Amino acid sequence: MTQHADHIAQHPLPEDTGRPTRVLAVVNGSAGSGKTTFSAAVGYAAAARKKKVCILGLDKQRDVSRLLGYDDPDAEEELPTILDVLNDVCSLDEAVVPALDSKTEKPIPNLWVILEARGLDKLEFMLAGMTARELWLHRLMGSLRGRFDLVLIDCPGDMKLATTGALITANEIVGCTKSQEKEARGLTELESKITEIHESYGHTGMRDGVDWVVIGEGVSSKSQGKVYWDIEQQVREAYADVVLSATVRDDVKVAEAYTAGQPVTLYSPKSDAAEAYVKIGRQMKLYR
Ligand SMILES: Nc1ncnc2c1ncn2[C@@H]1O[C@H](COP(=O)(O)OP(=O)(O)OP(=O)(O)O)[C@@H](O)[C@H]1O
Ligand SMILES: [Mg+2]
């Protein structure tokens, strides 16, 4: 048995207990807005607090798979990915594998992942023949509900079919942004997209707006740059009801954690960024 197969056998996905599962789509129309950092950091923080968590990555860059211990999911034939689910090789629940600590290569308790593949960039093409293909993920998600407390869907930085599928499926929509123009504009684009797809798919029960706004790289004072400060204030005003007060500041530990292939909350739990992400998860009532 390979090491991965061994881990999978020893850490099967949780039983369906009928527990309520919060499915969160982590989104922004703009790339590089902190979605993957958030998904891994908050997912790990919740798992460390005994919540059963599954992270589903939908980006061909496969960043969240990497942060959860799988450097190159495409390279290993026996590892299931989301593409195997779309190709009917396995079901969504069968594609769940334990997240690994990249340092020890041991499974992280309570944390699972559905791996990404490079071929995700051909999603439109793969689903071309499907009726109402925007519902692709909605149709699959039933097999995860009841097993996990939390499912985090780490979306790519665009508004194409992967993101649309996640927006329709999610119980809550998390808009990630930084205190910069491009990422803030990505939130506006996200809102327009939600409104547009809600017109066609509102009957599924999908959300009609952003539930949470996370500022994943803000500044703590004007002296760090007036333009950053001003944009952050604008975001806070525009999204006053939903923006989380805990803000993650620019922190080199985030970049180091990326290099180490670990969630920042695992890599450096005492860092400012990790503490801010833990607080964010608490403000979202994902754990106490
Ligand atoms: N608080 C922070 N301090 C410093 N660097 C950060 C911080 N948050 C994120 N970054 C850096 O910003 C970059 C983008 O972050 P991340 O990958 O989480 O964004 P993303 O929205 O998932 O991007 P993509 O759209 O490409 O998937 C990364 O290089 C990350 O290390
Ligand atoms: Mg990402």
C-alpha cells in the first residue's frame, strides 16, 4: 500500500450523522485576494478546535491542495481529484482525502481535502453538454452534507463556471479582499455576478448577496499608505453589515507559510496573521 493509500484507509471521511453542514464559498472576482490563505488558515483553525472540516479547491493552480500537504495531485495516479468526480470515476465523498501536514507528512486531525487538478481550466468544456451546468456542484454536494461541520470551497480568481457552481451551492458567501483597488473592485464584480445568477437560480435557495467580507491584507494606520487606508475605509463603509472587524495585516509569515506548504495557522500560530484568522473564524461563529 502506498503512503497516501495508507493515510486514506486510516482516516476515512466522517460518517453521515445528519449534522448541519455550513458550506462556504470563498470568492472574489479578482485573483490574489487572499481566498486560499483564508480557506487553509480558517479551515485548519476550525479543525484544531474539533470541527470536522473539508476543503474543496477549484483552482487549476492547486494552491490550497499544496497548503494541505499535496504538492502535485496530478502526479499521483491513485489520488482522486475533483476531475475524477466530474469524469464519473468516483463520487464526491469518495474523493475526500485527509489533509496532511507538509512538514511531518502526517494527517491533520479533523481536516480533509478534495484535491484540485490542472484540468480544472477545462471545466467549461468538460461540462458543455450538461443541462443547467451551473448546477454542477449543487448536484454533487449532497454527499458531503451531514458528514462535516464545515465545507470551504476555495474558488479561482475569476467568475467562470467553477465559481458560479460554488456560489449556487453555498449556504454562505465569503468575499475576500485586500485594501487595494483591484481586489476591492473584485467584490463589486462578485455582487453583480451573484445578482445575475440569482435571477436564474434563486429557486435553489442560493444566497442573494455576500454574507461575509474578509480583509486579508489590510493596513493598521494611514502611515502605511494613504491609498490602502482609504480603500479599506471605503470597503468597511460599503459592506458595513457584513465586513468582519478582525483584519489580517501584511505579514511575512503568510508568505513563509506558502513556501512551507502549510496553513499559516499551523505554520506560525502566534503570528499576527494566524491570530487574526482565528479571530475571523470565531466572529463567523465557526467555532467558539
Ligand atoms: N496578510 C498577508 N500578508 C502578506 N502576504 C499575503 C497576505 N495575505 C495573502 N498574501 C499573499 O498574497 C498572495 C495571494 O494570496 P492567496 O493565494 O491567498 O490569494 P487568492 O485569492 O487565493 O489568489 P488566486 O486568485 O491566485 O487563487 C500570496 O502570495 C500570499 O502569500
Ligand atoms: Mg487561490
